[in-house]
Amino acid sequence: MEAKIEKGHFIESIIKEDIKNNKNNGKVVTRFPPEPNGYLHIGHAKSICLNFNMANKFNGRCNLRFDDSNPAKEKQIFIDSIKSTINWLGFEFGTPLFASDYFDRLYDFAVELIKKGKAYVCSLNAGDIKKYRGTLTEPGKDSPYRERPVKENIKLFTRMKNGEFDEGEHTLRAKIDMKSPNINLRDPIIYRVKKASHPRTGDKWNIYPMYDFTHCLSDSLEGITHSLCSLEFEDHRPLYDWTLDALETPCHPQQIEFARMNINYTVLSKRKLQKLVEENHVNGWDDPRLPTLEGMRRRGYTPESIRNFCNVIGVSKKGSRIDMGLLESCLRDDLNVKAPRVMGVLKPLEVIIENYPENLTEELTARNHPQKEEMGTRKITFSKQIYVEQDDFMENPPKKFFRLGPGREVRLRYAYLVTCKQVIKDESGNIIRLICTYDPETRGGNAPDGRKVKGTIHWVNANDCIDAKVNLYDRLFKDENPEQGNRDFIENLNPGSLKELELCKLEKSLINARPGKAYQFERLGYFCLDSKNKDSGDTPNRDPVFNRTVTLRDAWAKMKKR
RNA sequence: UGGGGCGUCGUCAAGUGGUAAGACACAGGGUUUUGAUCCCUGCAUUCAGAGGUUCGAGUCCUCUCGCCCCAGCCA
């Protein structure tokens, strides 16, 4: 279920007010502007949802625009990944746009700025530019090139474009105010020489525009009405506005800033995610433990659950650290409704039903969903030899343990009531098998005499199941704040974030599982076939690997902790 | 100690001068062939703090404190 956005957050209020006042002729046009230098993560999802939701809600449009003005960092693979991830999330963006498509026009704008005496070519080197800039508390000094005549500026800028200079020799700077308390206004660089091949424009350009120049003008060129970005660009807004005011532009979009999200027990910065991947602390960008959208997708997160999460957390300007539990709650909410139920045993314990006929196999009916009749039923088989979960047996159970123990009776879901008669161990004392008896009168799980059994456990027919590998994921970090106490976040990695189980026993129907399809393994959690599974294209699946998306809420585990 | 932001329940978050929504979490209870789901109930006399204005302040004013961002030819 999608959360209702009744009252709306502060950005929605601004938009509603603008519509009321017929600003922009009542139109709403937003944009999601990723730089194609990495993969999208859950933090981006917040921005994607915000921008697309606002546009959709007010009958507007949201452009996907790649902010590709730094060819040194950008790659086609990121462009492809970003596009497919946004589609997967469920948003339509039409033809993707690129800031690089505006390079010619941006160049003309730069020339216009020079002609108006509002930009100049500066020939200071990087170190000197830094020195002249001043510091947070000291004003900067004017560059010696600041008063270069327009004609000379044009000539030099043209030569920069033509590739006559090396990187770092000259820059084009906006002429604003070197004494401004806002450092972004101290004659910011708007063009630099960069001899890099661009993924889209190739070697056409020797100079590339900087973000501050590119972004506001791209917004204006696209007729964006509301340019939503994160808080750290608040200081850039005066420059955004200055640029658009200085030039003859189609329109002047309004930049509005909101806080980016943080989630506990994980990290969301591109730099940190990159370190995790490059140093092999995880297995690639789509490792299911990562908060990358590709990782979450592989783990089994649904687009709906992510979108709902983004709605639930709201939008504000307050720095926040959201509880991972909220994300998981949104996930379970969605999966609970969608996922058919099946049975699978992760850590098998063999059970022999001693009074059950030797060569009999019975067919039993199991519901695919306890509440949703329309999801139907399926047949499962039962025989003398089955597997149950090791965790569902205790030799010396406490009073509140409702599962199997010596002499105890439990219900095997959809099958029979069984009682544990004997525990078989190997020489070293490990429990290897349970001998039980069943009550033939309780087929389906109900006792005719009305006696109550408190526990119901899952099981699998040993002669009619498939072997599988199962990956169990847990939080990536031990601490809720991975960088607590200025520690290197790497030291805080949870060594148990991935547990790989082999020889798990799953009910036969799972042989037809497809990646992306969620199942609930009853009493254990939600699982899906790993998309990297080598046989995931085949039916039937010969060597399946399942990922645990999330566990079920577990009151028993909570009780044990206390 | 330059500039820009932000401080409402454990975590998010409504609230726009009229007497603190909601969600997650947590705690109790009910239903249940998943210790799941579902359903009830409880959970801020108080809004970073201190003054002030007002019949009335989380909302207005003043001061104080705390946290975040900015000195890339990154975005």
C-alpha cells in the first residue's frame, strides 16, 4: 500500500502555493539530475520519488537529466545502470536528457557573460587561485586578470575551446565578488580546460562547464519550475540565481533544498560505497548487503516498498538518521501481501516417523496465503522421513518453548501432530536424528478430540525436496553509526553480515522459482532466487541459490534476548 | 570564531498564535495450523534552554546552547 500524502511536506506546500498564484502558468516541471559516475542508492530513491511524485501529482513532468559535465569521472555503464534502475523503481522519464546536449548553448552563454563584462579568463594556476580565494574568515583578493578587456577574454576563451592550452593554464571565471562572505561567490570558475574524452561528445570539447554554470542553465533551458536539490547546495543558490539573472534565459526556476537521508547501520556516500566495493569488503556494487538500488533489488526489495518508504519518511530540512527498521517494516508490509508461502528447512534435522507406513507417500493440501484465498492452494507430500529445522528442537527446552522436545507434541504444518520419542546422537554427542510417532487421526493438523497443541513447525519431505544454497544477510555494520568515535567505518563492518548455507532442503515447488519473485518461507522470512544464480535462466533450476530478503518479525527471538 | 542551514516522543514527522496528528520502535492484551499477519490499548502537561510580547506561544521577539554544510579547475 502506498502511504497517503495528505498534508504534504514543505516543498509540496510551496508548489501548491505557486499553482494557486498561477506562477509558471500553473505548470510543474521537475528533474532528477544524477551525475553518471556511480550507481544509484536508496538516498537517490528519495530524490527520484520526490521529483517524480511532485510532477505526477500536479500533472507536470519530471525530466531525467544526466549531469555529465565532468568527463573524467563519467561512464556509459553508469548511464545504463541509472536508467534501468529508475525504470525498475517504476518511473517513466521518456527520453533521457543530458547536460552535454547543451554544451553548445552553454558555450554561447559563457560568451554572452564575457561580453557583458561578467566573466573573465583567469590565468592564475590552481595554487594561486586557492590563495586568492581567501578563507572562511578572510576575504579573497581580486585576481590580477580580473580586469582583462572583453576582447582579450573572448580571444583567450576561444583558444581554450580550440585546445590551444593545457589543463590548468586558464579558467573562465564569473566576475562577482572576491570579498563575499559566501565563498561560492568569490569569482567561481565556470569553465575549465579538460582534455578528456566525453562518453557522449567524444573529443569535441577541450573545455567543460562547471556544475554551478551548467545546472541552473540546463534547468532554465528545460523549463524546470522547481529545482529540488539537497541541503549542501543551499550556499550555491545565490550563484544559481546570479547566473540566471546575468543572462538572457528562458525562465528562472526556483531552487529548493531538502535534507538527504541517512539510515543507521549502513553508509550512503558514494565514496564509502566505492571503498567497500574496491577493497572487496562486499562482492560488487549489487551485493545484496549494500544500500545500492541494484543491491537491494537483488536482495529482494520491491520497488513498491522502496517508494512507500520514501513517502513515509517525509521531506524536511532536518539532518536525520532513519531507523533501518522502518525500511524493513515497509518491505515486510509489501511482501506480506504479495509473497506466496512455501516451506523450506535451512538447517535440516532428520525426523523418522516410526509408526508411519514404510513406502507410503501422502498428498496434502497447503494454502499459498493464509489470508488471501484467491492465491489458491498447492499439493505437498508427506512420508516417513522428513526434515525439520534444528532450531525447532531442544533437548532441554524452557517452559515457554512451544516446539519439539523429548516427549513433546507439535503440529507439522498442514500434516500431522507428532510426538518426539527418541533422540539419536552420533559418537561425539551431536543430535543427528529424531524418532517420532504421529497420530493418524490428525491428518491436516487438527485433533478430533480437540486437544490443543501450542506449536506448529514447518517441515519438508526428505524424499521430495530440492537442495539449495541460501544466503542469509544481516546488517552490514555492527554499530548504528558506522563512524562512531571517528573510527574508520571499515573497522565497524559486521563480520556476520553474510552467512552462506548449503544443503538447505526446500519444498519441490521452488524448483520453478524465478529471480525477482518473492516467497515467504513460513516462519523464517522472505526469500528470492538470486539473480546471479548461474542457472537462474533455466527451468527447472538445477542448483538454486536463494537470498533472504528479510526475516519475519520474531517475537520468540525477542523473548529469548530478555 | 565569516557565511548558510537545522533543533517537536527512542527514530522519522505533522503543526503557519487557540490549547501536541500519524508512522516505525517499544509495552500490554485479543484472534491465529506461520511465536507471522490482523485487531485493540498504552506511549511528549510538552516542543534545545532562558527571558519577553499576548487573554492565549511549538508557532511572534530577544539572547544563549547544540548539531550540520561551505575554502575541488567534483557534482
